[in-house]
Amino acid sequence: MSTKTVIKKVNEHVEQTVTIGAWINNKRSSGKIQFLQLRDGTGYIQGVVVKSEVSEELWNDAKSLTQESSLYVTGIIREEPRSKSGYEMTVTGIEIIHLTENYPITPKEHGTDFLMDHRHLWLRSNRQRAVMVIRAEIIRAVQEFFNDNGFTKVDPPILTPSAAEDSTELFHIKYFDEDAYLTQSGQLYMEAAAMALGKVYSFGPTFRAEKSKTRRHLIEFWMIEPEMAFTDHEESLRVQEQFVAYVVQSVLKNCRTELETLERDISKLENIQAPFPRISYDEAIEFLKGKDFDIPWGNDFGAPHETAIAEAYDKPVFITNYPKDIKAFYMKPDPQRPEVVLCADMIAPEGYGEIIGGSQRIDDPELMKQRFEEHNLTEEAYKWYLDLRTYGSVPHSGFGLGLERTVAWICGLDHVRETIAFPRMLYRLYP
């Protein structure tokens, strides 16, 4: 009798006979021995078929297996120090489920467009599986961090009647007889939730109708957006750096095999411990000018500017106190210097750009009304948001972390398209 198990748990069955549902990742033969590279989604193991030890029927079944054919394979688990997993299987039985013909993704090189057109199959590759496992671990660590630190998860709506920031980047839809938009941020709603629950966070999809084709942008992406009542900007920065360090260390602890598959330089991640360095927007402008960038005070930073700043540090770096005029309407001005706001962007190392944007929010209802006028926002549409300042206003702060950019940085990927199972990009909606 064999025990049904998965590859991830074969260490619990050494010298025992087990059955695993698997696919053929690859196969090679030395004439009298066939080596089956098996995968089942939880991991990889080599199955060894020895001609002299099995029936002719089993040998021929093994010989007929092609890349991505599916089967139930039975065998004895052995310790094998030369194997990456430390184990291999001596095959004693094969039940073929489906023989695959002409699998389109072969070991040869394929172009990006071809791989993206076959994304539903590309996910099966070692590298793409490793990215998805790390993404799942990041999500688990995110939830663990906030649960352990007294935050309540709240789900904001995906369909909204108004913009959180720049309305030109919104996807417009008809909501019966009304105009509506796909959310670009859950932040405004999380502020309302924080006034009810103290410390909250959301974790959901957001959308930007931005016609950008850079390696850092997706049309549909996931955001983690905490909001904290009775919390000033300085306290929020401490939460942000502790949060990011926690997530990175969790991946290092639980996904070593996947990081090795991606050939990630683990030493660069081991260094990610709080506190993180900080520079002001003013200092960043002077630094960039010293690097021969022609950028006047008052301009926002682009990817080359962020990369240049990040290269000066081996950890994420906060850029704080941006000019009011280039930031969102809800950010609180610095009381000592009203032309800048109490905000920060966290820039990841190694050229991965901004992964967090956050600020202390305006809590003065009169100043918020003034911001509505300056940004041409109707009080009718945002009355509920103003109510948060009218009825029991408190100092509060929050931030948003983009999941896909964070996955790209931790995995060391060149492009965010590999950070989500089915990316939505400019001119790509298939599959």
C-alpha cells in the first residue's frame, strides 16, 4: 500500500512507498535508467526508473511520457544529498493521466510576447512558480504583520463615485444611470474606517488608466493601504520601515529555495532591517544636481532620479516633505513650512523605484474645504470625506504599498509583468 502525498512533504516518508500526482517537467535517459523530473506545484523531485527493476509495461509507459504529461507516480522515497531537495523517488508504478503532445513552451529561448501570450502555461516554469510562491509569502507576511500589530482588515469598494487623486487616470464605467469609476485607491474609505476602528488596512485591486509602458507599471495592481487614527507622520514612518523589514525577513526565512531558483542575491535582502535612511525633498534636489541632473525645485521625481538616489543606499530610503503643489489634496502641510507637506515616498534599492507613498492627512475641515476649491473637487461628491473632519477629527496618517513593485524588488525581477499571475498592461488583456 502506498500513501498519497505531495512533493513538499516527502521528507516525512523516507524509505516509504508513496503516490504523487505530478506533471513531467523534463526527462532524460541513460539507456537503462530513465530520470523523470516531476513537479506537482509544491516542489520538484526526480523519479528514477531502472529498467532491470520494473516491468516492461512500466518501462514503456515511462518512455512514452512527454513534457507536461500528467500522471500518478508511485515509488519509494530515498534520501539523496546530490539532489536540490535532498530526496529522490525510486519509481515502482506509473498511472498515466494524460499524454501531452507538442507543448508550446520548450527549453529553448522564447520571446517575451510569445511567453505573455502563453502566460497560462508559462506559469508552470520553475522561475514563474518561484515568483508566485514568494508573492504568496509576501501576502501572508503582510497580513501577519498587521494582525499582530492591532490593525483590522477592512475592504473598501472597487466601484467608486469619485477620484482619490488624479481623475484623468480613472477607468470610467456606467453604474446603472450614474457615472462611476474603478478604484485607484481605497485610502479615502480607509480614513473613514480608521475613525471607527482606530488602526485599519485594506488589501485589494486598484486600477490606473495610465498609458504607461514602463517596467514598473501595470494597469491593474494590488495595494496594501493602512490608515491610523491618532498617528502623526513620524509614527507612520516607523510603522512603514518595520513593516517592510518584516516582510523581507519573512521571505528570507520561508522562501530560500525560491530565491535560489531566481538567483537572487540574498545578501542584499539580509541587510533590510529598520531603521531606514531619510532625506528631505530639498536634500534630494541638491543631491541630484550634484549628479548633473537638471531638475528645478518643485518638479516631481521620475525613474532616473529615484534610481540615482537609491544607488546611494543599500536599504530603502525615505524622501520626505515634497512640495504641496505636486502632491495629493489630502496631505497635511508642514506647520513650520506650509509650502511642503508631511509626506514621504519609500524608494526601494537596486533601481526598483517607489514602493510606498504616505502622508499625514489634513484634519482641519476648513483647510480641507480650501483644498477642494484648489483642486476643483465638488463638496457634494466629497461631503462624506469632509464629515470625517467635521465630526470628531483627529490627527491621522496612512500609506500605500504597491504589491507588484515590492514583489519585483524582493525577487530581483526586471519587469513587474512577472509579479502577478495574469498581468494587465497597456494593450494586453489576453489571456
